[in-house]
Amino acid sequence: MSDTTVTKEATQEQILYANILEKGMLVGLLLMFITFGLYVFGIMKPVIPVDMISNYWSQPVHDYLVAINTQFLHMEHLPTGWSWVGLISNADFLNFVPIAILSGVTIICYSAIVPGLFARGDKAMAIIAIAEVLILTLAASGILTAGH
């Protein structure tokens, strides 16, 4: 029999994780509204004019990328992976910034709780959190790809 005590109290790491997640979500959401407003109200110029974007909604991703590259971007390679970063001066690509923030905040949350997990002697959870950071960072990096 295990002598594990179950409590309904959140640990310091859980509270830290939740606080960072909340702030990251709020920053991402606020930026999403701002960047979308810049796009929709024409404050910044998009690659694809707002009145033409619905023409591309029904296309598979690859066909969409070929079409916008052929008609608007004229890049040597299709804009895949992190190549959107070079296009953030355009309103429609600037909208990806808050999405990247919302996607990446989990990495920050896990990174922040690792020291506390080690400090209280929870080495297994600390190692799992480090593994999570490494896996998410590797996935976000674009080094590993599937398909094409």
C-alpha cells in the first residue's frame, strides 16, 4: 500500500503554470484582436486583398500556397514552415504572430516550473517537464517534417 496523500490544493508549480498560461493567453488574444483589426480595416496592406481571400478558402493548403505564391508573392519557394516570419510586414501574415504566441506559451509554462519541481525533489516530473519542453520546441522548430 502506498502512503500517498491526495490533496485538493494546487501545488506552487501548478499555480505558476496557470498564471503564465493565463497571461500568455491574454497577450495572444489581445494581439489577435489588434492584428486582425490591422488586417480587416486596411491599416496594413495584406498579401491577398481582403475582398479576394474567400476565393481561396476551399482550396487544399498546397494549392492555396501555390496560388498565392504565383499570384502575389512570387517567391522562389512556397511559403511553408517559419517562412511566414519574413512576411509579417503584411497584415495577413502578421496575424500569425499571436497564433505563434498562443502555441508557444506552453513551452514557457513548462520551462518555468522545472526549477520548482527539482527544488521539492520531484525529479520524475521535472524530467517529464524538460522532455515536454524539448519535444514541443523540436516540433515548433520545423526541423522534423512529415509529407513532402
